[in-house]
Amino acid sequence: MNPEASPGSLRDVPTTGRPVPEAEPGLVERWRSQGGELVELLSRVRERCGGVAAFRLGPAPTVLVTDPQAVQHVLARHPERYVKRSHRARVLIGDGVLAATGAAWKRQRRLLQSQFTGTGMRRYEQRITEAARTTAGRWGEYARTGQTLDVGREMRRFALDAIWRSLTGHPLDDGTEREVGAVAAVAAALPTLPADVTGAQDAVAADLARIDAVARHAIEAARSGAPGPDGPGLLRVLIDAATERPEYTDQLIRDELVTLLVAGHETTATTLTWLYLLLHRYPAAREHALTAGGESPAQRRQALQALIHETLRLYPSAWILPRHVTEDDILAGGYAVRAGTDILISPYLTHRDPELWPEPEHFDPRRFLTPDGRPTHPGAYYPFGLGPRACLGLQFALRESTVLLEHLLPVHTVAFHSAPTKAVYGITVRPDGPTPATLQPPHCP
Ligand code: HEM
């Protein structure tokens, strides 16, 4: 490395690399003066400079990574060189597995991993199905009475019920649902909160107190009460871990519980909401998904999963994944990045790259049904991230989404009264507005 190098310079790079192409300052200035969304700036930076591109919002450059090889390099091949830094949701999720780092993260991940893969997942099958049946029952009532429902709210209720049953062994009750609403209030406030954790916690103290009360109650019930109808939930695993591992204090158990509630419901709920909005715009995709498999249950399931994957391609709920470079490195293309640089990886932009995905704005689930329908590089499609920090709930999310669609899609057509076409790019990418609708039997015009 050049010994004269100053932090924040892209020209002074490790000796073997070449500088990352940098967007001209005017581009950032124009974007700033127009009051644009971050996603617009990032799209322009990528268009101008390619899949590894730099821009400056302050004195130091940020590097945007969307090129599949570079994505794989950062997330999967060398995750130790690209780490998560103080997670902005820490105010809410504390030291839970999503925000934890180093040896603590490794231990926490190992304990949870066994619950969310292979045989571990089987114990949640019944709970997911019960949550889907409950939603299907409600939808049956909406259809019968002609009552208006909000699709986004319905999907949040379902996803929260599925994860709550899996954590506690009990169905979600109205009171808990209301109190867990505080999670959404804190999540919405996160971008405007002070940078230090204590200041941020003070600003949302009332909402945090509600969340803590829900967590405390659930932990006490799991410790002392009878298990739910489907046996004990995942919370019991955390409580049992505490008998052998002193690090599992009540505080850490609370942090893991809130982490799984946060990570495990808004993401799935927004995905399912986008899916219904996309079917509204592309009604033929629904017909195709329902008829594609013919009599074969496996093929029918594949067709539903293709709907989910194509939705996640266009709207990967975690649309941006920040990382911090810990040591000088060379990325795909020979681009050099220096220790101390902030990196933004965007599945949203990779998934809309026309060189990887022909007609990228077009919703076409068939991409995921034919072997050559999509690029096979792991860094070309990664809605659940890649590498050791990839989503713990991948199987859970796909399973619950598929089961819900199996219950709802053949029975109801959703007629939206108004359908938002724009997105809000917050912690997740979500529809910009309510999603009121009524339900019609299938094949209604
Ligand atoms: C469609 C739904 C979902 C999407 C798109 C999604 C996406 C993601 C992504 C992209 C990451 C990696 C973040 C990064 O690398 O910075 C992640 C991590 C995580 N997700 Fe999900 N997720 C979904 C559902 C779920 C569910 C249902 C759960 C729990 C049941 C869950 C639990 C987690 C946890 C605990 C992590 C942190 C893993 C770690 O840092 O070791 N997610 N998710």
C-alpha cells in the first residue's frame, strides 16, 4: 500500500489495484438539489460508473457494489474483510444475532441455525399452516361480507402470527398484536434518531417500554407456563441455553426474541404485499401460477415459488446491505478498496441490471421456472444475502409465503381500490401507501 495514502482517497490504492471509478461531484450535487431518494442516486452512480462505483456524500468515498462477482467476493468469499458496523436497528434489537459481531455472533448464530434449517424447520410447519388457516378464515369472512381489507395489514398480521407461534407456541392475540405495533413505530423513526444508542433509546423510550413488556411477558410465560398446543416454541430453546451458557441473560434472550420478530415479519409481509400488487398489474401471472403445475403438487408449488422469487427480484425487502472494509483489498475487475471505506451492496440494483436480467422491470415469474431463464451466478440474485451472514429465516420465509399462497390464491381474486405504484426505500422497500381491496371469487372480471 502507498505509505502516503490518506484515508478517503481512492487514488491512493493498494499497489496492485486500480482506482474505483468515481461519479463526478456534479451528479451528487444535482441529486441533492432535487431532493431525490437515495435509490435514485445509486441507480445513476451505477449507470455512469458500473458495478463497482464510488460517490461522495461527505469527504470520504462510499463504494457501491452491484456486480455479481464483487458481491460474492464481499459477502461470501471474504466476509471477514467486510463487516457490519454498528447496526442502525441496534436501538431496537440490542445484541441480537442480526447486529452481533465476532465471536458472540458466531455462538448466537450456531444456536439459532439448527432451528431454522432441515429437520429444525419441521417443527414450525404446523404453526405456519395454522397461521395461514387463520388468515384464510378471515379472508373467507371478508369475501362473504364484502368488507374492505388492507392487504398490507393482512400480510403483517399473518407474518407476525406465524413467527409468534413459532417463538412462543401460542397464536397471536389482539393485545400482543397491538403492542408489537410499537416495533413498526421504532423502525419508522430509526433514520431520524440520534446516532448514539442511548440518545436514540431515549427518543423512543415509550415504544421500547411497550416492546420490552411484550418480551418480558413472553419469556416469563415460556419459562413457567404450559407449552402451547404445538409444544414449546423457539423461545424455550433460548431459555434452555441459559442453563449452560451464562451469556444468555434475560437481556440477550429479549434481544434475540425482538430480533426474530423484527427480521421475521416485516420482510415477509412486504414481499407478500408486493406480490399481490404485482399480480394486480400482471393478472396473467396468477392464472399461470394456478394452472402451470396441472395435477402435480410439486410443480404447483414450484410455480408459486417462482411468483415469490420474481417478486423478491423486483422488491428484495432488504434492498441495501451496508458493510465496512477492515483491510485493503482488491475487488472483481481489479478495483482496489481501502480499509475504512464504507460499502453499499444493493440486491435491488443487481436484480434490475439489464445486462443480467433482460427487460428487468417486467414481472415474469417464468424466469424462475426454466433452467436458462435467469443468470446462475450466486451474486446475480441474492434477496436473502449471501455467505455466513445470509438470512437465517430463508427457509421459514419461503415456506410461510408458499403455504399462505396455497390457501389464498386459488380462492380469492384481490380487487384493489387503489394500488400504490411507488415504493418507500427505508429499512425495507415497501409500497408507498395503503392497499385497500375487496375480495372476489376467482375468474371474476
Ligand atoms: C422475504 C423475507 C425475508 C427477506 C427478503 C430477508 C432478507 C435478509 C437479508 C438480505 C439478510 C442479510 C442481511 C445482511 O447481509 O446484511 C437477512 C438476515 C437475517 N434474517 Fe432475513 N429475510 C427475510 C425473512 C426472515 C425471517 C422470516 C426471519 C426469521 C424467522 C429472518 C431472520 C433473519 C436474521 C436473524 C438475520 C441475521 C442473520 C445474521 O446476521 O447472522 N429473516 N435477511
